[in-house]
Amino acid sequence: MPEIPAVSRRLLLGGTLATGALAAGIGSAGSASAASGAAASEASDVSAATPGRRPGQKSMINVPFEVHRTVRVAVIGLGNRGSGMTPGWSAVPGCVVTAVCDIRADRAKRTADRLAAQGKPRPAEYGGSAGSYADMLKRDDIDLVYIATPWEFHYEQGKAALLAGKHVVVELPVATELSELWDLVDTSERTRRNLMLSENCSYGRNELAMLKAAHEGLFGDITNGHGGYLHDLRALLFSDTYYTDSWRRLWHTRSTASFYAMHGLAPVAAAMDINRGDRMTVLRATATAPKGLADYRERFVPKSHPSWRETYINGDLVTCLIDTAKGRVIRAEHDVSSPRPYSRINSLAGSRGIFEDYAGVSSAGGGRIYVEPDHGGHSWRAFDAYRKEFDHWLWKKIGDDAANNGGHGGMDYVLQWRTVQLMRAGLVPDIDVYDSAAWCAPVPLSVMSLANKGRPVAIPDFTRGGWVNLRSGLDSRATEMPPVS
């Protein structure tokens, strides 16, 4: 069957935005489903407030990168994540790492040594102080800044990179406060530079196949989704070497937030066209008691360890129930404190079927599916055949390279390759600053909801009305990487 253009394909599914809403454009952003509107009326006015744009500030929706013959990348933060991702950037055709930075100068040297040993140009080294990254940002041979520092530094460093005239890729979350998310949106709009969440799971093979299947109508009208980050990190959280200065464990002593649900939330949001025809409107959060870390410490951590001076307040399982303007529901979860197998959940359901990942189905591709009219008898089927049918062009094109050059099953490299391709070809980013802000908004909003016994809080419209129009995102069309001259 010939491929239907992305916008037309989704409009043909039924139950999508009415033609009048599309024609009305941004001016119709205030219209939402009656159910969502009722819930929003109960929600916090503070979280719903939309600051106006300053004179001359314009939307970044559908704003492409300028064409770069070579993408020159600088890296801030060279702990486990940053040092692991840096070789991947240098492996992408037409990309070079020109500078690396870490507050610990030895890490910058070690990373530079590693790249040089691989035959890559040796990047400039910065480090030794908290302000070293600001010195690096003064360079004129940086097009893209990749930030992989602890969460508390993401906002400051991301904004500084935008103000320095660089495009930015930031690890999760891009910021932890609502005001910071808005400021990153506004700074991106003022500087005309793109800021993207480094949401590698959105480029996972099953996640992209689920997205394409949803947009092709396999599940009928999408009604709900379920995603999150369920990962037993207890041993790593109490390690004295894995998270520098125990930064990640310390977040559990000072915040009740759903820290890291974006890995599961983002793929579901993309399949629902969030910010591209629908938007998240209301969030309600619940949390279980914070038992897991203290129990683990009691059983496995010596009494001399500094963690015994800590009190944990972050619930083991934090669940966010999210409504959308079109009446859909997303359940996003976060739990790194409990004994359990790893899962991002990655489930999507509609009027004609359901897909569930991480479900224990023994198959090469993983995941299970039940769709009408293909299936019956209330029995799950393996997702393998459907993944072959709906495999995203990125995995068809660079899947082998991804397996050889990137972590997390290759999705890291797919994100890096695609980002570089977008910049070299002068294309619109798959993940923009509005997606980045919306996907990270549950971090501060969950705190607000939990502080009010789970009452609903409104989710801001970071697009300022632009969400009503269908547009492409991760459901991109196949394009070539420009040749390296």
C-alpha cells in the first residue's frame, strides 16, 4: 500500500482534529474537550499561566536548522553518560567533537585522549572550575552543545549555550522548575536556536515502530497510553563512584517529584501527536511511601556510610495521570527505589487494539500486541511481524551502525546520527523546545499536585497555541545524510 503523507494519514483515521480547528490555527488553541476543560477548571491557575512573548520573540515551530557542512559538537559533563556518548558524536559522518568540559579536568583529558587514540581530532579541554563551561562557550567553532551534567545544572548551562548562539541537546530533564522551562522556551525563541531533550528512548526501535503503527491507524482511535521509567537503581544510587558526589541519590532527599518518567512518557506523547494536534492539559500525581532506599540501606550499606545521615522523601512509585485536550489519558510512572526488572512500559491502546512492551513475551523483537481484525480469542501475539512492517526508516537505514556505535541497544547513536543529519541538511528538529518543555513539565507539576493531596494542576501550553496544527516530528520521512566533502 502506498505511504500516505503524514498529516493526511492521521486526518483519515477519524476522531482527529476537526477541519475547522485546523483552519482556525493558533487562534483556536483555547478549545479542548469538555472533560479536559472541566478538569482544567479545578487545576492550579499558577501552573496554567502563559507568559506573553517579548517584542520580536517568535515561535520556533517548524524553524529549521541552518545548513552545516560539518557539525562541531562541544560536550559539557563527562561522567558516565557524557563520556559514553562522546565517541558516538565523533562517529557520525560529518560531525566532529571540538571541545570537551568537566569540572574535573582529568575527565576532559581522559576523553580527549580516548578520541585521539581512535584517530579523531583531539578536542580542546576545559575543566577545573564550575565556570569552565562558560569559557568553552566563547569558542566560535561550536555549533551544538551536548549537556550531560547532573540535573541541577541543566537549566543554567542550557540557557548559557543558547545565549552563546549554539544549538543545544540536553539530557533529561532540561530543567526541574516550571519557571526554568518557560525561560528555556523564551530564550530559544529569542536566540533562534534549537534546544532539544536528549530523549534517546524516543528513537528506540519498538518505540518508533509503535509510533508509525499508531499513525497508520493500526490501533484505531488512540485513547490512552502508559509509559515511565521503572529501574532498580538502588545499588548504583548507593555507589560511591557511579553518580559523582551522590548527586542522584541526594535528589531523593529534597524533592517529591516524578524525576525521570520522560523515557516512557515521550514515546507515548509522540504517538498521540502531543504539541502536533493534541496537547497535555491536566496532571494529577500520587506517590507511595518512600520505603525502598531506606530499606536497602538498612540491609546492605555500612553504618559508617554518609547516606545514614539522609532522610528520603521521594515516593518509591510516583504516578502521574495526564489528560489531553482530545480526551486521551496518559499514565506516566517513575520508580528507581524498588526491586523489580527494568521497564519503560511503552504501551499504547485505541479502539482497535493495544501494544505493550516489556511484557515478558519471548521473541526477538520483544513486546506483545492484540489488534482487530487480526487477532481474537483474548490472546496476545508477539510484536515481531508488526515491527518488521512498521519499522522506522532510521532503523532500516542505520540499524547496523547503531548497534556498533551506540549504547542502549543502538538508540543513542540513532539520536546522534539523526541530530547531525538534521543540522547538516538544514531540516526541522524531530524534538523541539516545546516537546522538551512539555515532556519535562511533570517534574515540577508532580510536586505541585502532591503538595495538594493529588489535586489536578494545569499543564502549561508552551507552544502558546501552536499545538492545534498537525505537523511532522519523530514520524519523519526518509532523507539522506549529506555527503561528507
